[in-house]
Amino acid sequence: MGFKCGIVGLPNVGKSTLFNALTQTAAAQAANYPFCTIEPNVGEVAVPDPRLDDLARIAGSKEIVPTRLTFVDIAGLVRGASKGEGLGNQFLATIREVDAVAHVVRCFTDGDVTHVEGKVDPIADIETIETELMLADLESLEKRVLALEKRAKGADKEAKEALDLVQRALPLLRDGKPARLVARKPEEERLFSQLGLMTAKPVLYVCNVDEGAADAGNAHSAAVFARAAQEGARAVVVSAKIESEIAVLPPAEQADYLEAVGLTEPGLNRVIRAGYDLLGLITYFTAGPKEARAWTITQGTRAPGAAGVIHTDFEKGFIRAETIAYADYTALNGEAGAREAGRLRLEGKEYVVQDGDVLHFRFAN
């Protein structure tokens, strides 16, 4: 399990350029006019994790299998998208299917690249997109109220709970606030997610800056970071132009290029880390002679649930997890050394898997 991240934004903010760079494909046409993305494009990237290379070297693994991140490039939304303007309806539906929204915001000035609103104002751009998503969510919920009220009058407990959530969300949306601000209990999350509200999705703002601001950002990106902090969202600085140039270089030359432009890593790494943090995701590993593999789970997942990511039979028949912390595995040169030093632990069903754990599951058929 990785996660699916929908890339949204106004036209000409660099969404498709960033998508092409991140997925290292030319699947999305990047052009200087609105609606150059005709259908949502889907691309997968391997999640970079140096720990996986270390584990493979120590375990003598023949193959390295990283976890993967799915990006969905969604056509540029415009004012009125919630009413079908531009290609609105078609792509609003796509946003409902992703785990998180990467909102690309234009934080660069370039006279050769037109702006659909006629000026560079990232906060205004954010509000335009957010407003359209809120209007679409509001319309969606208002259409469901009567049916839920009818079901709630009977013995439909789930309908009553859903109606309660809807009635909490509607005042916020009518007041111009996103549905993610709805106060709710952990046990209500499943039902709340089933409402399919776009403004309930976690948001990562991707500030697309020019090359000179790719490391520290600029005044525009600083404003976006301040807004993200107020919302409990995340923000990262990326230069889509630099990322597109890195993407076509051989791996051996990428480090030299990054150093030349004053960066220590590609923007993809920042996006992934911020996305994992936003969604509360962590990585655990399995390592052996055949392969070293990374697996993504939600923070707080217990050992049987982590085993189920590999195969449902592992979860059903879970007995125990042989567990070694990454630091112990590398310091003690693998499983044998960790076992001899007493750093291999046998964990049961209640064990909460930690980021970097190297696990071997025992299960009954």
C-alpha cells in the first residue's frame, strides 16, 4: 500500500510539468493553454528510501522492491467548475477517489506563461479551487439530506449517524469552510469518508517556484506555508522546471545537477515525505536473500494488520512477528547478528509496528 495523490490546481500552474517530472513520463501533455490535460493521467513512482538499499546489501537480496506512490494528474479547474465550467464535473469526480490532494500553486512570475486569472496570487488561487470544491460538496450533501432523513426515521442506525455527520458538515460548507474541519470521533471516520467529500481530503500545497527559489522558497511560497499552518495542512517548495530537467538525466548525473543548483535532493522526496506525514503513513521492511521490500502502513497499525498488507492469509493466521529495528539490523549486520545480540524480538497481536521495523511474520495456514 502506497497512497494515491490527486494533483489539482488552476490551469498553467505547472501541474502537468510536475506530473511528468515526478513520474518521469510524457503521459501528460504540458502546454501553455488551459485544459491541455484531457483525461486524468495516472503514474506510479517508486518511493525513494536509502534504508532499503542498506537492508538489501546486508541481506544479500537479489531484488529490491520499493513501495509505490500513485499520482493522478487532474485537469486544471477554473472558476465555476462546480457548475460544470471548463471540464469541471468530469474531474471533480476523480478527486473523490484519491487519498490526498496535492494542490499545485503558482509561486513564480513568467511573462511567457499566462495565468488564467491574469495575475500571480497563490492565496487567491487556493481560494478559487477551495471554493469550487466546497460548492460541489455542498450540492452533493444537500441532495442527500431528504433520503437520509427518511431512512433515519426508521431503524437505520447508519443512516442516523450519516445524517448527523452531514448536518455537522453543511453549516461549515455554507460558511465557506472545508469539510475537513468537521469535529468527529475516530470511530466516525469510516462513515465520514464514505460521504466522499472533496474538501475532507488532506491537502498538501506544492509551491511551484522558479529555479532560484527551489531551496528556500520566496514570498509567495511563504504565504502558502502560513496558510497551510493555519489549516493543519502541509506545504512543500518545488521547482517543476528543475524537476523536469532532473527527470531526463541518467541517475549518475542527477546528484551533480542537484549540487549545481544548490539542492541536496529532488523535490519528489519532499513531496513524498510531506504526503506520508500528512496521511500518517510509515514504512516497514522485509529482507532476505530473494528480496528486500518496503511496505507502507498507517501509523498505529498492529502487527496482524501489517502482515495483512502482504497477504490476507498472513493476517488471518497471524502467530507472531519476529521484529528487528532498522538501526539494530544495520548496526549488527543483519538478522543473525541481531538475534545473537538479543535485539530480535518476538511480538504478538497487540504490537504496534514502528517505522523502519524489519519484520518476519509467522502464521498458521
